[in-house]
Amino acid sequence: MTPSADAEPDSSRGAGSKTIDTGLRLLEILRDHPDGLMITELAQVAGIHRNAVSRHLAALGNHRLVARVGSRFTLGLGIVELNAAVQHRLRSAALSALQVLADSCNATAFITVLDSDENEAVVLTVVEPRASQFHAAYRAGTRHPANRGASGIAILAGRPPRAGERPAITEARAVGYSVTAGELQPGAWGVAAPIISAGRPAEASIGVVTIGRRDEEAIASLVLTTATQISQFL
């Protein structure tokens, strides 16, 4: 069946909602195709007439949310700027709660975010416990596979299930948090929980890392409480 051009809803409110929804859908499709798509390909994937796709791409391009490379369209630099703003907001909202978590657990606490390709997790910010003389070192900007380490597993557990995902992700989704030992650093033990805001798929997690195993139930309870607090800030 050939996609039809956008039909105009009865009300301006409905038209506006449909326009926004379609634009966001196109951005999501381009996110999943980092090498870009031609208009015809994008229209086929979205199930929208190519003329309508052209109109939406023009509007999105005006805001630098999409870019054209030859005959293909990709996400634009405006997306990066929006993402940077969101990360700044997350960092600001989380800082005080993160310090309380670090002090309460006497362990290094951190926020991790999912990279744009969803294959890597990146440490956004780190807070060390103020009263501790010995704790695990962790550096902001550290990258690791998203499906390894408590923080990455927690983010994926806060997202819809995917075929072939690790059992550890499925288990974390069931209990609400992830626990790993020695996956990213020998001797390190970590607990993390996804940060879920307004029911959207998780893009970040909060966690703690220690040298040696600790009381899982006690630490997990503090991590989950802090994740809830930060989600409410957002």
C-alpha cells in the first residue's frame, strides 16, 4: 500500500500534535540509521508520503536537527546541543543527591548516560565520599560497553527488552537495579539503578562502586531512593 500524504485533522490542535509527532518519529528513525537515509527510504520506513517527509525535513533542517549529506539525511548538530543541555540539567539536578549517596554508602557515586548509538555508556559525573580515606577511583568521561558493568546494565534494564540481551539485564529489569563484580575493574563491586523520568525509556543510571563486596540490600535501597529523587527533579 502506498503511503498517503498527511491528512489534515479537524482541529489546529490536532494538526499541531500530528506534526510534532511525525517530526519526532523521523528523528527517531534517523537515530537508528547513523549513515543516513534518502527521502524515499525515510518515507518507506515511516509509512509517510515522500512529499510530507520533505516538508518535515525542511522544518527540522531550519532548526539544525537534521542535516543533508548529498542525497542522504542524518541527525544534525542541533541534536548534540540539545543533548548537552539535557546532560547539564541532569548533572545539576543530581549533584547534591549524588553527594548524599556517596557519603551514605561511603563509596564513590556516579551518573552514567547512554551514548547516542546505544552501544556505549559514558560516565557523566563522579562524586567521592567526603569521610572516606580509601575508596574506588572513577573518572568522568570513562566509556564502556553498555551491556557491561552495573551502570550500563541498569540503563538497558530501564528500557524495553531487546532480543538477545544479557540475562543480567533481564534480571536487573525484574528487581529494579543491577549488581556486578569485577566486570570493568578487577576487585570492583557496583550497584546501579536506572533514572526513569515521566515513564520514558532510561537514558541514564545512578550507581556506586566500591572495592570489595558490600551489603547488597542496604546499598541497593539507597541507590534506588536516589534514582527516584533525581527522576523527580527532572
